[in-house]
Amino acid sequence: MNGPFVIPVRDIVRRPGEMREFRLDLRVPEKWGEGLVSVPESESLELDVRLESVHEGILASGEAHTTFSGVCGRCLRDIAEGVEVEFQELFAYSGSEETDFEVQDDHVDLETLVRDAVVLSLPFQPVCQPDCPGLDPVTGVRRTADAEPNAEPIDPRWAALQDYIDHDTVNASGQQDRAENPAPRAENTEKS
Ligand SMILES: [Zn+2]
């Protein structure tokens, strides 16, 4: 058994009352979560864990702190936010009553436990801000321009759509201008 989330517990196995505490700075080994936001591979994860020897096995409890990232569910803006979760689980000695987690070869592997706690805490409908107004239902453009002093450039994923909208507007109201403007420039080029 090895891996960043595997912790040796040989010194407290079958010694009820004994306890060890660890603080680990780890990297998330793979992307955690499948929704609009997830914890990307290699994201840093801080783990505070307490391992207590109890009669049935090793009780693991603690906190994990990491950062999820993804997009706002309303306006598709990139977002990233810290997340802190608590966990607690008994790692039973093998041979005892059935359990999802077991002490194996005098080690406990916290990865599944921590991953599940983190993934469950990820917002299902993440937003960049609580009152995010989202996208205009007609144009698909963010409706945040007026509200924000520092309006960000349009997301590249929407830029093509914006061009399409601008183009349409010109065709509807200023077609003549568009047709005439290139002509003088072309003449100037020929003269010089
Ligand atoms: Zn948003």
C-alpha cells in the first residue's frame, strides 16, 4: 500500500487510546468531481488528520482544505473558490464486521474518504456571485456590464456569437455605410 493519502498506523494498531495527528500538504492525484466545478489534478490539498486507536480499528477524522474551479452556472465566467470539509470514518481491522474501510497492512488509505467528502461539498449550481444575473436570454451576452465597474472582456467562447450579433446589427441599420466605406480606401491605395 502506498500513495500520498496512505498513512502508517503500525505504532497505534490494537492499542486503544493511542492517537496520532498529522498535517499533510498533498496534491490531488486526479480530477475530483464531474460537475460545473471540480478540483483539478495536482491542486494542492491541506489535510489535518487525527488517527485514534479504538477497539474496532482506527478512527480517522479531520479536515481537508483545497480549491475547486470551473465556471459559473449562470454566466459561464471562470470561478475558483476554497473549500473546507470535515470527515470521520472508522477503518476497521480486517476480519471484523463488514465495513467500507479497513486497516490494511498496518496502514490506512484516506484518499477515497477525503475525495468523497470534497466531491460531496462541491456546489451543484455554482455561481460567480450570489446575485449573478446570468446571460441575456436573447443575445447570450452577460448581463453584468452595467453592474460592474470593471467590465471584463467577453469570454472567448462567446466572442464568435458577439461578432455575429454586431454583424447583424450593421446589416440591419447601416448596410449602406458598410458598402461605401471600403471604396474610398481602395482608391487611395491605388493612387499612392
Ligand atoms: Zn456568474
